[in-house]
Amino acid sequence: MSVPATTRVLITGSTGNLGHKATVALQAVDGVSLTRIGRNGGADPEVITANLEDYDENWVKHFNGVDTVLHLAADPRAAGDWDTVSPLNIDLALNVLRAARHEGVKRFVFASSNWVLGGYRFGNERLNSGLPPRPVNPYGASKLFVERYGRMVSNETGMAFLSLRIGYCQPGENKPGSHMAFGTWGQQMWLANQDWAQAVVKSATIRFEGFHAINIVSCNEGMRWDLEEAGRVIGYAPLERHRPELSFTGWLKDRAACRREKLVPSGASAPPLGRRW
């Protein structure tokens, strides 16, 4: 694939699971000039080493002249707690957004998550950006916070902000199946490597305006994730498909989680009994 003119893309978190796959996808596109920046624990000579948790002009300068920032650096664990989520998913993201704003970057692509809507796991709603957010863990809450902050920056400055509510993309070959966590919900969130690569290339190179939060998952059987907006904004059209299959143990865990959620809803605004505090 090629783009009509040179597009400068800066990517954070490029040595992680999603970041490595994104790097490979963008390096295959003619007309894309890629700058990679981050902690660089593996000492990759092609990555600019920086601690993005600390705002520093030494790394901010690399944002100058960039067309699109693809921000993937974060604690990727859905089960992450506030000790890591706060500095790595919130503070770090605010620094990267600040740098992009300071250097006049036109487009910002943020790796959000389906967990922004985690409280709808056992419902039947069509899952799209129009639903009230319902995160059930610090990870999902941190993604929601950055989405809201990004919307504010977009409104104030005109910077286009695209929030990718990314599905379940495992390291390596990323084969779907009953080994995946979170039962049927987890498998319905599966995001194939090929579809992730497509989303990366299109979001980094296609022009979009304003703020958008779009779902990025594969076209899995029985899923409730609405992909119409993703198709409209960047032309995303997933090619892979998975039919969820649970082992007996997995089925029992899924049913137990469903029952627990009905008794004590994690996404409820108020507990079923008594006070929250």
C-alpha cells in the first residue's frame, strides 16, 4: 500500500505487542516516515529512548513536523491496578498529548480499549460510542479519561483525535480459541493481527477531522461491537472472523461471572444493597 505523499508518523510503545505489529505494518507502507520513541527496554537502535512519564524537551523535539502520533505506550493489562495504570496510562498519555499539542501535530491516534464499555459484558446492547461509558476496572477508566481529555484538546485546538477501542490481540501469532480469558466476551473481542495492521495503517495515513471513538475488532460471530463508525471514519473493514468456542470449564467460569454480575453489578451507578461507601 502507498500513500500520496510522505506522511510522518511518530509511534510510542513500538516495542510492545501492539506496537511491534504496528511498526511492521507501517514500515511496509511506501510514503510513511516512521519515528519510534519510548522506554526501549530492548535497546533497539531504531528507537529513541525516552521516559515519557517525565515531560522533557529532549524527547518533545522529535514531535516537530510529525503528521500523526500513534500513541500505544501503556500498561496493557486489563487487570492492571492504579499503581501502574496511573503513571503509565494517564500521566504518560497526558505528556504525549501535551508534546503533540506543543509541536502542532494535526492528528492523534490513541490506543483505547473495549474495556471502556466493560460493564455491558452480559447485556444485549449494540456497543458503540453513543453508549454511556461503563468501565469496570482501573485500566478501562484510564482509557476513558484520556478519551475525554483528547476530546477537549480536539475541541480547543482543532487537532483531530481518533480513539481506537481495541479488542483482544494476543502476542505473537494471536490464534483465537478457548484458551482466551473472559469467556465468550473475550473471544468476541478478538482482533486478528491482519485486522490490527489494517486499522493502524488506515488511522495513521487517512485524513479525519474532529473527535471519534471507534471499535477495532475482527468480525467475530455473535459480537455486539458496532463497526459502522470505524468504516465511515477510516474505511476499516475487518477480514478475519472467529466463532467463539468454550471448554466446559470455560463455560462454567463464564456462567459464574454472569451470575456474579447480576447479583453485584460492577458497572452499576449504585450497589444493589446499602451504600457504596
